[in-house]
Amino acid sequence: MSRTTTIHNFKAWLKENGCELHDDMDIAYSPQSGYSWIAKKDIAQETEIVSVTEGVCITRDSCRKLFHALSYTPLREDILVVVYLALHYNYDNQPDSLQRALKHRAYVAMLQPIGSTLTTLYWTPTELEYTQPTSLYNTTRERELQWQRDYVVVTDWLASNGLASFSYDVFKHSLTMLSSRSFPSKLISGSGSRNADTSMSSSDNTSGSSTPMLVPLWDIGNHKPMSAVVWKDSIYTRTSKIAISLPHGALEGSEVFNNYGAKATNELLLAYGFAVDNLEYDIVPFKVGAGAGMDFSQRKQDLLRKWNLLLEDGSLCTFNLSLTQNMPVGLRFLMRSLADENISDEGACSLQTLDDSPSTNQDIEFDLHAALFHMLENKAMSTSQTLKTLLANRDTVRESVLVMLQSLLTNQVIILTRAVDAIEEVLERLSA
């Protein structure tokens, strides 16, 4: 099927289901960027460019109702959307009752071909090795193992219900589509319009009652950080639709971008398969150590748990280093609490208040910061060396992956170096 036919069928399906693409907007395709939104004419400010009915969205609730209606035994809810999507790839082998319920074939035809995405789960072992100094290496491997375990659960479920199975590649692809294209389901449960520059973070998809959902047509727009778009939920539109508008409009012939929010490079590579110029809001996840809480007194463990610095398993929390927080206040207070057995949070309303209090044992606090300094300095040097090795052996990785790795490692080195400088300032203050 040609791209033109695929787009035509998709637009016809959208229209049949009450979805709208503005008359001055179109869907285009290029090998470099895939499908995208293009302005056919100048688009005025505040124009609503796309709207999608709630019934077209693929949500956990809609899939739960579908599988329940078909009298199938319960499937684990966190993979309902993935299984529904994956079943479309084996449509012809499914029973008639299920075929009638698989209503997103025109949408699935618009998705990237299986295996064509470049999330880190599709990198070669050699390419992935270059992420060793970062948290992305273990996160990628853990995700792959979890998805393989999930696939066993799904194939057992399919067999128990007499349904045709699909391959692990299809399952992995469907999971990747959800991770790279999903929106928070709270958009159709309602809480007002959302400026995509600021409203959506990585926690939105999993916090509260919101879960990841797929929104055909919304996900055609390529991602661009700081792109000015406004997401309007069904309460804001006062209809059964959710919509996107352009506060600044668009020029004829220009690509119109969606914006999934400010995301760190780690998350972009793991879930989306691309990198952007995002140093200002990139992060380096950093953990002081596992099991450290076992050495704390019960009183201090309670204190750290109160401020969410100690996890239930006794390990310390992960801190996100960034250009705006070279040394997060939680990490600074942790250093303070490690140095002072008698530290108290009496009367404190925030960690900042506690951090501003005078140190009671500067010598121990100096030693702790010195250890932290060397820990982060070594991490920065290791990451820098990996970047040099990558550039010296650039022919061992694909060009597209090389660009992503350079972005990841360069940002990590800059952020870690700034953190080292910040700790050095603390050391100078404590030694004064």
C-alpha cells in the first residue's frame, strides 16, 4: 500500500469517527521524519488544528471493556492497550468476534514499521555499551527483561482464550509505540486546557488515575521542545472531543509540531528513540549508595523517610542533577544528616529550611562532601572518556545512534562537571 493511500484511508477513517483535521492542515510523509503535520496555508493564532473523539482514543478502560465484552479471562491491566494494538498485526488469524472489535487498522497502518524505531532497546550491543557510564544502560536492560517476561504472560493469555498469537517482535513494537506516542488519559477525564510546554511530565502518565493512552492524529505531529501548542481536554472543549490549538498560529508550508513536554535525554532515548537540544532541562540521575539506610539509627531513618530521602528497602533515593540544581537540596540535606547524628527537623517546613540551618559538625561534613566530590569527579571523567572513545570509533555505530550518544554523553559531562564545581564551592566554605 502506498503512503498516499495509507494517509487517505487514515483521514477517511478519522472522518467516519467524528475526528477533525483543520482544512488548512495536512498530513505529509518523508523518509527522514515519517508522518507529520504541515500547514497548507497560514494558520491564524488560537486556531484549533486537530480534534479527536474520546471513542477513538485507545485507553486502558476501553480495552478493559472490549476484553470483558468478549468474555475473555482478565488480562493484566498495564498491558491491555499493548495487547489490543498487537492483535491488529495478526488480524486475519483472529476469530470474527475479535476482528469486529479491532477498529484501529487504519491507524496501525500509519505507525512506524516493526523494528524501525531507534529506542535503546533496538540498539546493537556495541552501541548500548557506550551508555555504560549512565543510568540508561541498566534501565534499558531491565526494561528488555521485563518486556520478555510480560510477553510470556500475554502468550499464555492468548492460548487460554484460543486466540492467534503474535511474535515477540510485534509485542515489543507495540510496547514501543505506547511508550513513544502515548498521552495521559486524564485528558478525557478532564481538568482543563493544558499548555504542552509545561503541563506534561514523565509522571503524568502514571500518577493518580491517569494512564497512558494512544490518540490517533494527535501523535502525527513530530515532537519539538518549547513548541507552542495547547492541549484541550474534554471538559475544556465541553464536547466528547479533545483538541489541540496553536496560540501563535503557523506559516504556510511550515511543519507544525506537537510538544510532549520537557524530557531528559535518558527518557527520550529509552521511550522515543531520538535526542534534542535540551541541556537546560536534562538531568543526570545519581544515587549515593544502596542499603546505606541500614547504618542509620532508627530515628535518623524515620527522619530521612519523612523527607522521602530513604526508600522502604533502606536504600537512598535517586537525585537528579541538572544545571539548575547542581547539588539538589535533598542531597545537601542528606550530607548534613550523615554528619550529624542529632540532627532534627523540628519546626522545619521544607528541606530548604533545614539546609539553611548552621552545620554542627563541619569536619565530618567536609569529609562527606570530599567523598561525594571524588565520586562525581570520577563519574564525569569516565563519561568524558567514553565520549572520546565513541568519537574515535564512530564507524562502529550507526550515524543516527552516534548523534544520540553524543547528545547524551556531552550533556552528562557538562552537568556532572557543574555538580563537581558546586561541591568544590561547598568544600571551600566548610574549610574556611
